[in-house]
Amino acid sequence: MPNSETVITGHILDVANKQVTDGYLHIKDGKIENIIPRSDISETSPYIMPGFIDSHVHIESSMLLPSHFADAAVRHGVVGCVCDPHEIANVCGIEGINYMIEDSKTRNFHFAFAAPSCVPSTSFETSGFSINSLQIRQLLAREEVFALAEMMNFPGLLNDDKEVWAKIDAARDFGKPIDGHAPMLSGDNLKKYASSGISTDHECSNLQEAKEKIGLGMKILIREGSAAKNFETLCPLIETNPDMTMFCSDDIHPDELLNGYINRLVKRSFEKGFSIWNILQTSSLNPVIHYRLPVGLLQKGDSADLIVVDNLEDFNILSTFINGKCVFNSADNNLVCRNLEEKTEILPNNFHASRLSETDIKIKPQSSAIKVIKSRDKELLTQKIICNAKVIDGNIVSDTTNDVLKIVVYNRYIQSKPSVAFINGFGLKNGALASTIAHDSHNIIAIGTQDSLIVEAINRLIDAKGGICAVNDKKAEILCLPFGGLMSNLPVESVAEKYKSLNDFAKSMGCNLDAPFMTMAFMALLVIPELKLSDKGLFDVNSFTYISLFE
């Protein structure tokens, strides 16, 4: 807004120069006009600091459109994010990416998109679309695109796949960063991976792995999402390697987003006694510099992107400013970040699955022992274990006594036979969960105690053309996700309420996971070891091959 002026008073934290100025921050026409020191600033005055950045997030996993995601984020002091529209790209291709970008423009928020590098992630599953190196080059040429998103296909890179290298070369040509995704990669393979120009990784599960990657020049994104929570393990890097760390969520569900975001990691870091300068470097400075974001850092002449907090102990967000405009004010919980009218058109879906019957998911025993996916709470990694098959009426069924439940992945893009295996760790005693959020191709995934309930949950999603669902022998609940089978057009409060109800329902049926639906979504992710299920069969990630269910 022309000739608009704002003055904010408090303790101004200059993270770039690691100094505090008590005084007035003068904002004019969206920029920081001046920083004026004053001696009359009281000790109880608020703190003014750069806004936070999520350095890697899939917005689709919040089940919100970008516009509603921004509405939630600014309440927590987040002024921007590096978002990989990988999920919608797997469902709807370039059209899905374009929709996300256009919807994001309805908000005063710094969305930095990345070009999805692996659509599909592998050739071992069926997705709705594929994106080739020529399309990646076209995406990277756009001003809204700041990076090449996570290169999950590290086997392709290591084996000199021409398409993989063409995508990397495109990012190099445009001078845009390349994000990594290489869980447990080490030694000479990691050296080749890092030397390609890949500059980040958000898949470290221990400090040794992180330090090896840092030694090769890769920045470590300390991830704290809804399913994968690595903050406690990796947070020492904030003190030991503050120039090589950033915060990210990767995937965050609406109930968690409603209650906190990057601000929670900042507060937890401060409670651990870490330097405020190292914390702000991780949460603000590093991502802005690494991704060359047009986000201000409280320097004279910068875009006025900042937050005001009450103190460094409670860390309550009082207000958030983006481009000089207050987009959130805690005094009245007011959100004023809309730029344009709300969009009403629906993103074309991509859903062609037919309803199933119980016969479609029956499994005849070929031996007495089966390979089972062992899931872990708050982890994307799984293990392969061997269990005895429970057989009734000539078919292998879920064994609730030993927590060996049937898992189904069903292609939603073309007519095909569902893929069936077994999983341990969900703990359901009576019921089924199903979702069209199933990373990365987003086919239908379901886990349950009885074939009848599994089929009912899947068919409800087919009828709705996407969503998440829970059923037992007494009731059923569903959250419809009409936008690509991934997102709702409702605000975060509405989506969070329904999602929480579904989570509570799952837990009432015996599931003891922190985030049942998020964890289930990753059981089809073939680039995270060790054993996963695709729509084409049981998949050993270590050998990158399909394997038999039977031992």
C-alpha cells in the first residue's frame, strides 16, 4: 500500500550481525526504512526478529490448500516455506503444480516452490502422471520456482540414469539449489551423491549420518513433522554446526499445524540453552540465504518480514508482518493476509478405481511363514520381520493377537488387482483405516483387522473420490479431500477437527501410533527402507526389487 508507515518498538534482533538494538523499527511502503536506537525501551518490551521459514514441506500433507496453509502458518510466526508440490504432481502432473502456485498467490506469504524431481518416485509403482527432464527445465525457468526438489532417486543417480542427471544439470544451469533425500546413504555412494551438487538432506536419523553429510558440504534439515520426528536426535547440530542447519516439517497434519509449527522448534531449542543467534540462524537466516528467498532479515532496506514475540521464554507470537503488512495480530486473532477473493473451482481429480469385494483381497497360503512390514512410531523407516501366517478357511487373515494385520494398496488411476501384504505395529483390534494419501503415488492404502471392514473403508473412499476413512463394525467416519484426493478447501480449524476425530477413532480401535494415518501413508513410500508395499507388490527397498510375501 503506497505511503503506508508502521513503527514497532522493542528489542530488535539482528541475526545477520548477531546484535540487539533497543529501539524503533520504521516500516514504510513494505520496506524497513530505518532502525532507530532508543534508550527508553523497557526490559519487558517485546522482541522483534526475522520471521521463520520451513525449509522443506509438502503442503498437500496438511490436507489444506496453500491459501489456508498460509492462514495457519502466519499465526506461528512463519512467513514463508520452501514447498515441494510432489504429491499433487504425482496425481495431476503440471496442472496440479500450476493450481498450487495460483492458489498461493491469493495470500501475502512467501511461497517458494521447488520443481518435483521424482514424479513418479520410482518405476515400481503407478502414479497419475510423470514429469520428465524437459518439464523440469521449464519449471525451473519460472520465477516462482526456487529449487530442484528432493532427489529421492539416489539409485538412479548412482547408476548414472540419464534422466536423473538431466534434471540435475537443469538445476545447475539455472543456478538453483538441489535438495536431497538419501536416508542412510554413506561412504563412496554418498560422496558421489553430494558431488553432483545436491546440497541438503532431511532424512538423517542419527548424528553420525548427519555429520558425514555435513562433511561433504550438505546442509542438514532438522525435521519435525507429524510422522518423522528427528529434532531430539539432531538438535545438537544447532550449536555445533549452526551454519549448516535448517528447520523443516516435511509433512505436517492439520491438527498439529493448528497448535504450532516452526515456532515450537525455536522455543524447544531455546529451552535447551542453545544460543538465540544459532537458533535464529537455523530458523530464518540459513534458508533465506540458501534458497535465495526474497525474505527480509531485519536489515535496512529489506522487505519487512518479521515477527513480534512477548519474550524469549514463553515465545508467544504477538504479530506477524509480511511485506510490511500485519498478517496476524494475536490481540484479536485477526488474519489479514488475503490478497484476492477465495478460489471456488475444484482441481480436476484423477480417480478411476472401481469398488472392491472381499474376494479381491483374499490371499491363499503358499507357506506357513510370511514376510511382514514392521512399522515404527514416529519413523518412516520400517523393518522386514518373519511371522507365522494365520489361516482361516484356506485364506491368510489378520492376526490381531500378534498384531499382524492385512495391508492393501489399490491403484486408483487404472483398473488393476489390489496388492496385499501384512504389517505389524498398528495395533488395531477391530476396524480398518484407509486413505488416498499414500506417498508418493497416492494410490489407496488400507490396513484392517477384517477383510469386510478393509473393503468397506476402501469403497467409501472410492465413492468420495478421495479422503481418509476409519470404520469398525459399529460406525464409519470420513474426511473428504476433493482436491486431487489430497486436500480440502476448508480452513485449518475444520479440517483439524475432523482429522482429530478420525485419529481418536483409530486409537479407540487399539492403534497406539502417534499419527496413524500419516504413518500409514508412508508404508507405500518405496524410497525409504526397508520393506514397503506398492500397488504392484511387496517391495524390498534395500535391493530395490519386488519380493514374495512368503518366506
